Amino acid sequence: MITAIVLITADVDRIPEVAQEVAELDGVSEVYSVAGDADLIAMVRVRQHDELASVIADRLNKVVGVTGTATHIAFQTYSKHDLEAAFSLGLE
């Protein structure tokens, strides 16, 4: 699985609508409304690199109200949740 973190800037008047429309796109697992340089952060999860262009360039960038994006592709995932699951295998 390939994970991309997409920082989205949006028209202030459309942030909630943009978030909802982006969240409904295939390949987008969640969207966060955030403070800072970006208005929203979308987590995109696909099976192949080619699918990133389809999700981000072809659909996400065309949502009305999206004014810009910056995409970061994850190399490795480190998660407290994953570690807890691994250590609890076989334990009751």
C-alpha cells in the first residue's frame, strides 16, 4: 500500500465542502481540518504509484475550492497502534 499525505489549501468559504468532497473520493481514507499553512490534510492510500496521479492530479485538484496542494509520499509507516497490535498477538 502506498500512502500519500496531501496538504490542501482551499477557499476559506468552502473548506467544509471541500473536505467532504475530497473525503468521498476513491483512494482518500480520511481528511483532517488543520491549523497552520494548510487548511486540510488528506490521507491517500493506493496500491500503485500510477494511481496517485489519478486520485490527486485528476480528481482531488479539480474539486471546486481547492487552490493548491503539496503531496508527501510516505516511505515507511511507524505507528503506536501497529506496535501495540504486534505485541499483543497471542495474548489474552
